[in-house]
Amino acid sequence: MTAATTPETGTETVVALAGVDKWFGPLHVLQGIDLTVHRGEVVVVIGPSGSGKSTLCRAINRLETIDNGSITLEGRPLPQEGKELARLRSDVGMVFQSFNLFAHKTVLENVTLGPIKVRGTKRTDAEKRARELLDRVGVGQQAAKYPAQLSGGQQQRVAIARALAMDPTLMLFDEPTSALDPEMIKEVLDVMVDLARGGMTMIVVTHEMGFARTAADRVVFMSDGAIVEESTPDDFFTNPRSERAQDFLGKIL
Ligand code: ADP
Ligand code: MG
């Protein structure tokens, strides 16, 4: 079964970008981006380096401001600052290429910190849930260790558990496996496939075609700050329409 047929994919809009522009000085890095992601949908974003994929993710999490257009999460515009912004950041789980764990906290503390500080969850409840999540991503045995004692693949799975602990509305993955040794890529992708099958709404920037084919409902191809093509994984990989997509696929496949 592919994600495209999972019953969780609904018509309710989780995130909607309309006419989003972003400049870095003279550089027009997002050019009129329109993108809507529905509840339970898995959207894979691919495209050449420098095409604006990370900026897109960062804009959705409001790590970057935008210059034109709008971004709404569950129908509400992204908050500008303060408590509301902190809340948004925890509603949108983000997993980066670098693992970004707190080096001086244990694995368990990395996962409980957000729920305790931001959500006001009681420590015992937060720890119980954290252990469940660590088990789910296959690192339950590592709870008492520090990030440096873990492999890259284990650290990335802890980062996923940490994001999940906040019960996010949406998960953003920005090339989550590209800093990993080949033998660790699969263990992280397996966790992501599991999440996708479980109905999580996800935007995933990745060049892992296997993941896209298995888990994506839709592939969005970006080039030079614009969405050039949007289709099902099957369509995109077997029959890319634009020359830029054909070019790109020719280089990576
Ligand atoms: P991708 O993730 O697709 O590789 P990015 O979103 O990281 O692309 O970058 C898009 C473009 O914006 C690139 O040309 C990059 O050099 C530029 N860029 C990204 N972040 C900044 C920044 N903070 N300041 C200036 N230019 C930036
Ligand atoms: Mg990037």
C-alpha cells in the first residue's frame, strides 16, 4: 500500500502558502510559491542545491520572514513573535540535516525538555511519553546516554522523537539523512515511513527516491526558487515534464 491510498489523507488544510516571495538582498530565493498540504499528506520536495528548499522549510517554521504572500497553519497566519511564535515552533516539528540535539543533556532530557517547558507537562508524564517515543524510533536503550555517545542515525532518530513529543501538527524534514553514513540512512527512513503510514502530515526535503516512491503522496520539484512541477511520485520519476526536472533526475538517478 502506498501513502497515496492511506485513509488518513483528508481534505483539511494543514499548511497553505500563497504567493510567497523571499529575497536575500538581490537574490529572489522564493518566487511566488503556492503550496497546500492537507492533513495526513506526505509531500516530498526535491530540487537542485540552492533552489530554495531549506528557505521554504524555514519560512514555514518562521525561522525566516517572508516578503510577500501568506503562510497559514490550520487556517491561522503564522504568529510574528512571543509566546505564540514559540507555540508555532513546537506545533511544527523540524528535523534538520545536522542533528541539533542538546549536547549536555541526556537523550531522555532532550525529549522531555520541550513538553515540560513549553507545554507545562508534568515531568513523570513527559518521561513516560518520551520513553514510548524513544522505543518507537528504536533507541529506547539509549535514554540515559548523551548525544555524543550515539551514532548519527541514533541521534537523528532522537531528534525525530524530540519533535514528536510536542504532538506536532506538521513535521518538516530538511534533508534528514544527507549527513548520515550510508548504513544509517535506512534506519532513519524507516522511522519516517512509519510516521507517514501513521498519518502524520509531513513535508520532506530529500533526494531519497526510495522514500519518495514509498511514502510520498506528492512530489514537488523546485528550481531557482519556484515550484516547477508537482505530481505523484510515479509520474514524476517516470515521466518528468519539465526540462529542468529531466535534467535534475538525469544527474541523481
Ligand atoms: P536549498 O535548500 O534548496 O539548497 P536554500 O534555501 O538553502 O536552498 O538557499 C536558496 C538560496 O538562498 C541559495 O542561493 C542560498 O545561497 C541563498 N541563501 C540561503 N540562506 C541565505 C541567507 N541567510 N542569506 C543570504 N542568502 C541565503
Ligand atoms: Mg537545503
